[in-house]
Amino acid sequence: MVDFRGMKTNAILLAAALCAAAPAFAEPVPAEGAEVGAFTQDVDAAKALAREKGLPLLLDFTGSDWCGWCKLMDRQVFSQDAWKEWAATSIVLATIDFPSDESLVPDGFRERNRKLSDQYGIEGYPTYVLLSAEGEEVGRLGASRDASPEKFVAQIRAALVEADPAALAAALSPEEAEEFARLKARVKAIESGDAIEGAAELEEKIEAWQKKLDEAKENAPDTIRDLQSKAVAELTPLQRDVNAKRRALADEYGKAVERLDALRAKLAK
């Protein structure tokens, strides 16, 4: 299965450059207590505050002193006045940090952070897990090269509306809501490894031919060329068919994601 979400080489290079150029958090993240709109390492306090205020909670899984993309988000989003003004009345924020300098994390939080990472299945940084006031996960966000407070807030709003059936129905027409659900399910299926018709059969045939060739190499080497010709004749059209289906799936995935993004833009308004 093609990984359509793989990061491009130039993005990796950008992350490396950011890592070298950008500082860690401009201010130390408090280890105790929580207040609306301000990052804290006290996850329990943040969850309690979110419940009390009826506000969503954003868990920021980060590598504050080494992760280039994390630093980009700090610089382009979280340090900006537009973000701070919105966050101050709209969201509770908690940092779950995995720095190279462990002194940045209180001793009692290191093992807790690892458990939280396992609990939420975190695979890379930054990962932003958006929770409802009741602590239920409603969405995940990531970094982007053109990140801004406005775009990140729009993503949060869209995720919150998407998780609320009543709000979703109010934001979209019935036809759009049906399309949204269908496309979302299809994208999820493709990302989880939706099988391409004929791919499994092709792999089985390749393995069978390889076994025949290995046996011929030991017992009848003079037949190898003939077997290779037969293998190529049988496998080539099958491989072409699977490749064509794989390209079609990639195209379907791209169009589905593009349309979902357009619908989510409506949810953010």
C-alpha cells in the first residue's frame, strides 16, 4: 500500500533547518496549575479546568528543544497575538514534552508523558490531540509549512463541529453531510491499507514463480531461462493492472481529501 501521507524530502530538510535555527519554548511551560489559553505541563489540572469551563482541551505532544516542526508552530502560531487572543477565552492547553534536555520536564512527568504517548498512539511530533470538555478525543491536527493562527483555529473549529452531529447538520446541507460521511469513511479505509484488487493474487504468483526458479537453479539450471520467460509473460500484465489500480486509488484519495478539506472549511465558519 502506498503511503500517501509520506513527508517530502524538502519538508524533512526544512524541519532540520528549523531545528537548528529556532529556540525552544520562549518561556518555561508551568508544571503546576492551568489557566484558559495558556500552556501547562499539568495535564490533570488542564483536564479539570476544561471540564469546569466546558471548553475543549488541546494536548500538544512535542519535542520542544529539538523538533523543527514543533518550533515552526511555536513561532508561527502559538507565539502570535491572534492565537493568544482567541485561546484566552476558547481553549485549554497542555504540553506533553519529549525534549532531548530532560531537565525541561519535571521528574514526575517523564514516565507520565510516555504513558500518555502510548495511550494516544503518538507516532511523531508535533501531534495535537483535541479533546472535548468531557475528555473524549474529537480530532487530531499537525504542523504545516504555512501554519498561522487563523488556519489553526479554523482547523480546531472544524474538528469540534465535525464531532457534534447537531452542529455538523447545521453547517452542511443534507447532501453535503452525506457526502462528508462517505468521503471520510473512504479516506480512512485507504489510509488504513485498503486492498487493491488483484494485488494479493499477484504477490502469490510472484512467490510461486520465485519458488520454481529457486528449485530449477538447484535441480535443472538449463530450464531457468525458459521459466523466466514464462514468468515475465504471466506476471507483466498482472503487474501493469495492479499498478494502474494503485494510481487510480492514489488519484481517488487525493480528490477525496481535497473535497473533505473544502467541506471542513465550511465547518470552520
